[in-house]
Amino acid sequence: MSTLPGKDRQGLAVALKYAPGDQAPRVVAKGRGLIAEEIIARARAHGVYVHESPELVTLLSQIDLDERIPPALYVAVAELLAWLYRVERQGSDEAAPPTLSLPP
């Protein structure tokens, strides 16, 4: 199980959960303001990577809790998860996060 929260500069955060075998990641937490700060604080306290992408977070925030991400976001989330896997495997975060392929 892994959780991948993201946030934007206006205090919005969304956390995804994906486990091998799942059909697609699910939105497991989302919120603004203090709730967003708590999502991010808990992620960091547990060593979970926080990615800042206002565009992606805006799209993910429109998904209901415990719902899978839509197919239109598969590529963008897969790009981010693949990059994160490489970073964790190499033990370094020197590589810049990828430019995500977001739907128009």
C-alpha cells in the first residue's frame, strides 16, 4: 500500500492510495486549509512523498472519496508513481519530478 498526496499553492491536498493488483489508485483523503495541512503533515510524518502539482490536484479534488481515478488521469499518475519508484529505489531525490501528461 502506498499513499501519494499532492497539494497546490492554495491549500488544497489530495491523497491517493495504490496497491499492486488494484485496478487504479483511489482518492483516500482530500481537503482545503487545515485539513490539507494535516494530510500533508501526516504523509511527511510517515515518509510519504508529497508532490506539488496544482493542475493535477485540482483534477483529483473533483473525485469522490474512495473512488478510483478516472482513465483520463492514468498516464499522469503513472508517470508520477514511476518516477517515485525510481527515486525510492535509487535512494536519492536528485532527479526533478516529471512533467505530467495531464488531460486538456
